[in-house]
Amino acid sequence: MKLDIRMKLKSPLCHFGDEKTGTMQLARTMKFEYEGEYIDAPVLSGNAFRGELRRIAMRDYLERIGVIEEGISAKLYYLLFTGGALTSGSRYVEVGERRKMRELCPPLSLLGSAIGDQIPEGKMKVGIFKPVCKEIAAFTGIESNKSFYDMLEEIFYTRRDDLKSKDFNISNEAKHENAIQMKYEMQCISAGAELVGSIMIENSNTVEEACLMSTLDRFKQSPFVGGKSATGHGEVEIIYACSSAQPYYDYIEVKKAEMIIWLRDLETRL
């Protein structure tokens, strides 16, 4: 299964690379060949979007089988929501157990995780989201007369110290301290820009495909990617070929009791 996805930014996207210049955080870029040269174009990494989908899918799964209120252990949380961590001496090595995992936890089948000293591979691959622009039209397959250079903007923020402007009961020593203020700048992809990418599932079955649809449906309820979403950045409109998530919901209803037993047994062995 291959699902092509188009994102239109409704607010500036903050997705930073590792490079930092003073107080400026630069947008994440990757090199693309354009007119015989390699240029650095802004992207949204597949890993970032995959992480968003993982958190949504796992929470939805726990809610639907009815264990979200009871809670789960920290180790199980890391396994489900962050991809886990390898540990030695695990008993989770049997092929049959991995098959059971794929049967009773479709999100894990899609996304994979480190379980004990094993890393059952996820079936789902998320591509890098590239801007629709003239410089990388050969890679997106979409012609455009827009340049990604025009899509980039620098956003400036300050955090001021309100300590001296508020009537709080604070010590005289604190009142005479220097103000703690900060300014920072971010290079963002502007609102209105479009990004395209794709999701592929290898050897997928109907339940796993419906699980992906369920996850994307939930994503649309809070459609934010990248950083600074708490201040409104990274809101997107997402467009893809929709199909029904109902087979996944029906499957959970049939298998719910087995899923709870399997999940709690796994939790005791981590």
C-alpha cells in the first residue's frame, strides 16, 4: 500500500536542523541536485511525522482496548510511544511471539519497536516531506514556478522578565537582580507552502491499512507538525486518498480481551 500525502501549511512550520547560529535556529534542510549543483532545501523529516503518528496510534489503541485509565508502566510506555530500548536477557525472542505482537497490536506491527534484545521491524515507511517548488520539482513530480527561498522566513520572539512589573511577594534580593530576558529567532517555512510525501506499508493487510487510516483521522483532529505547536506553529491541512478505518475498529472489538491479556503479560516481562 502506498499513500501519497499533501500538507498545506496554515501557520509557519518550525522544524529545525542541528545547526545553530547564535540565537538563530535554522530550518532542517537536505541537499537536492538542481541545475547541476546541490542546494539545501527545507524539508519535514519522515522521522518527525512518523513520531507524531506513533503517539497518536498508540494512545488510540490503549483507549480502544480500555487500559488508558488504568495506566501502563514506564517501560511499556517507552516501548509503545518512543520505540523502546534494547535490553539483554529478554525472553521475547520466539518467532511465534512476534507474530502474536503483529496480530494483537496492529500499531506495533506498523511502527515496530525494540522489545528486549529484539527489534521487530515495522511495516510502515514514511517518506521525507518536500516543498512544492521549482528547485526540486524533479523529486516531487509537481511543477511549480515558486522558489523555496521565498517560502523561508525568519520569526523573532522575545521572552521578557515580568518579575519587576508584577506585585508579587518576593524578596528584596530578587527585586535587585538583573532582569532575565531572552530573544530568539527561528527560520521557518511560511504559511501557504505545500509539502508532499508518502507513506508505504509492506505486506499490509486490511486491518493494518485501516489502522493507518484511523491514525490519520485522529491526526486531523489536532493537525500540527514540527516544533512550537503550543504557540500555533505547524498547523497543517492534510490531503490524502481516504478509505475506511472501520475494519480496524471492528477488529479491536473482537480481539479486545486477548489484546489486554497480551499487553499486561508483555508488561511483566520488560
